[in-house]
Amino acid sequence: MSRRGNSRSEMHAPGGPLSEQDAIRIMSGLASAFYVLDRNSDFIYMNEKAARLLGREGKDLAGRNAWAEFPYAVPAGLKEMYDRIRETGVAETKEIYYRPAGLWLQVDAQEIGDGRIAVLFHDISRYKQAETRLEMLAYRDNLTGLPNRSSAIELIKKSIGERKPFSIVLFDIDSFRQLNDLHGHQAGDRYILEIAERLKSLLEDGEVVTRIGADEFIFHTHRTDPEDLKQWIREMFRQTATSVRLNDHVSFSASASVGISRYPEDGTTTAELLSRADHAMHESKTKRGNCFQMFHDEMKKRLERRRVIEDDLFSGNFKEKGFTCVVQPQLDGKSGQLLGIETLSRWNHPELGPLPPSEFIPIAEESGKIRELTIHLLNLVLGEGKHWAEAYGSVPRIAVNVTSHLLDDKRFFGTIMRMLRKWDLPPDRFEIEITEWKEILCSDLVLSNLRKCRSKGISVAIDDFGTGFSGLSYLTNFPVDKIKIDRFFVSGIGMVSKSEAILKSIVSLAEGLDCELIAEGVETEAQRQFLLDIGCCGMQGYYYDAPLPPWRFEEKYLSAWQSD
């Protein structure tokens, strides 16, 4: 900002304005290095700091040409910069690496009249080293020193820009979590360090391996021929299969799973290539141990199918998109009395046709839409329940499967209670079915949610009992009212003696725990009779009825019974 009048900047010493020699003496004492060039870039003056940094005596350089004495400064861009300043009169700043001294310098230059250039410069090597360190942290894996995910993404983008064919190989070590759990993270780190070195040894010129996760690596390679890739990946498998000694007593080896995508066949963007390599890798994991998959047309179709499903889940228009529910009756095998119903979701997709819950439920969980989908299902079945209560004076107990994602949500209990109040149904007419799963059954939040539900009269059933988490200790303090025997054991009646023995044990267990029992998948008279003989009266399955639309269930079980 300029000042007027007798501002400090306009005041002069009694002896008059500073001479050029006075200015040079002042500049000589500056902490920064300083020199002045004439219109021909010959040295006029250099202070002591500049002389030390450049390794030359200032008095010896007077009258000598800068570009002749310091030729490296020309390709570093200083000659071009000084010429431009003389032409424009605009001061400039530039960072250069001065190789003879091994220094990074910041150069500030301006024209001071008659084509002369005054130059201030100082050593910024420490800052550059810190910058390099920060860049390394941003683009390097701390443990192995390999390039990291950010670096991999940049490399893929660069390769796409060059439009040369390449492959992305996603390499995932199986069972690495078990190593950490059993022997600690230090042992895991030692293992990863050794594996990283082995994988680096497989690289040819132009190939790069990056570490993108605890046990995941990405190879960027020029290889695109399937047979060439196959042989290369087999060598990777040999490296992980060879034991790594972690200490005097422990060695560890592992299998791996690999997914491959190729540019441009499988994608033309970084996101597409990484997504498709990941999809192929997860498919190889299903085959267990040292398997690899190249992304192919069938996977592309499945991905497109999943995209359609996800899009419709995110639309939230569940009714318009064909979501409905069916109910399957649960009966007393001896008296034929209706005990309750299990609610099952169905999706008749307008484009893909009927979708099984085993397909769309996991996608709803992974996409975060399972809560909205479950609320839609509850509105359907509880709305029917209210109608039945009004029309027939009572409502059968309504059981609904609840996923782990919902159970482990702090909003779960409040949501259930609001839904029951909305449809004016008593809590003792509602049942939550959960599947045996260790992580959920050991969760404090799940336990709290279910205990709150039971305190209001809602019952809790363990679905598919016997095929999930094999430990039974959780039953001693877990709030369970009912055990549903998995159809696998029921199907073995009359054919597999071990299945029959297990069924008898489950019946005895349920009696000891004072739990109700329902056998799922009852399809024959022989199965019904065997279950009755061992003391299991509750049954559900095609022997009685398939899952029915709510209106058909009402017509067959409620209207008919009322008329009786």
C-alpha cells in the first residue's frame, strides 16, 4: 500500500538518497545470497553468501559472463528467465537444482534499470527433502516401501493416456488375517516384507508392483497374453507357497487369489479396470487356494445385472419395482393348529424377472439399502396383520428374518417398536428370526437390541439351527425363545442315521433350554411322523404348504377356519 506525505518510506537521511554503492553494501550484509548482472549477464557484484554457495570468489567473477562461468544454469532455465525479465520488467521466482553443489535453490530476480538483473537466492534443500518425504508418504507404502494405492491409480491413469495395452493383476494373500490373529502383527509385518521382496523379484522392465492393503498387491504389467499371464502368476503362487520363517519356532506359507483385468478389453477407465480385477479376484476366492480368474464376458453380464439391481434398490420405489412378500404357515404337526407364519421377501423384477433373496439381500446389505427394504417388507406384512386382526379378531405370530446389518444397528429396537405402533399390533404377535453367526451373536449391541425386544414381548428365534456357528455356549446367556431346525437335518430322516441322531439331540437341547421348536423343510409323511415321535411338534414345509401370497394364506387358513 502506498503512503502519502512524510511517510517513513519517503523520508531520506540528512545526507540525501542512498547511492548504488550504499545499496550494494546493504545487500552484502543480507542473509540471502545476492549478485547483480549487467545487460550482457556479466557479473557486476556478488556478496559473500553467494560466493560460498556457488564455490567461487565474488571478486574473481567481476566482469565475467554468468553463462560461461556457470553453464549448468542455462538448462536450469535461468538465462531464459533473466531475458524474459529484461523484456517485461516483471520480477520472477524460480526453483532450480544446482547440480555442482547438490543444492536446491530458490531464485528471485528483478530488473533494476539499464538491463541489469538483481538476484537473491537461498538454499531450500531442507524444504525439498521434506517435500520429497511427504511425497513418499503419499505415494509409498510405509512398511514395504513399495508404491501404494495412490501411486497405482496414477500409474494406471498414465498408462491409459498412453493407450498401450496392459494388464492389472490384483493379488490377494489368503489366510493372512489368521497369521495376525495367531502370531501378532509383528509376525504379519515380517511375512509381508519377505513376500514383497519375492514379488519384486518377478518384475521385468516396465512392470510395477504396489501394495494397496494389508494383504493385497497390484501388478501393473505389459503382459496381456493369457498364457503368458498364467505362467507368471504360477510363479507368484510358488513364492507365497514357500514358507517364510517368522522366528525360531514359526514358519508360515499361504495360498493366494488373483483377479486380472486388461486394457482396453475389460475397461477404459481406472475405476472400471480396478473394479473388474477385484470382481475377478473375488470369484477366484470362491474356488479356494491358488486360483486366478481373468475378467470375462460372463462376469461383465453379472456386473451389469448387479448394477441394475443396485440402481433399483437406490431408487427406493420398492412397490413399483416389484417387491412383495409371501408367508409360509407354521403348524402343530399333531393337531394341525396354526402356530404362526414366516414372512419371506420376493422380488419380481420388471427387467430381470424373479430374483431369489440370496441374490438381492446381500446386495441390499452391501449397498446400505437393507434397512429401507426391511421397513418396506414390515409395512407389507404388518399391514396385512392389522387387517387380519380387524377381520378375524386375532393375528398369527408373524416371524421376520432380520439380517446382521440391522441387528447391529442402534436404531433397530426403536424402528421395530415404531412399526408395531404404526400398525397397532401387540409385540407378542411379532417374532425376530436370526441366523447363527459368530460375530453378530457375540456383539454387545445385538444382545442389547434383542433383550430390549424380548422385554416388550417380542420373541426371538434362531433360524437354520445347527448349520451356522457351531458353538453352543452363547445359548446360555443369549435371549432365545425358539429354535428352528435346519432343513438339512430334516431331509436326512430315513436316510442318514447321523441326521436322525442330531435331530434327537436338538430336541433334548430345546427341552432343556425351555425353547419352542420348529422343524423346517418338512416334505413327507415319514418326516412328520419321525419328528412327532421324537417330540418335535412344530413344523413348516411343503408337506403343509409352500409360501403363499398373503391373500391366499388368509383365504385358506383364516377365512376357512372362521367359517368352521
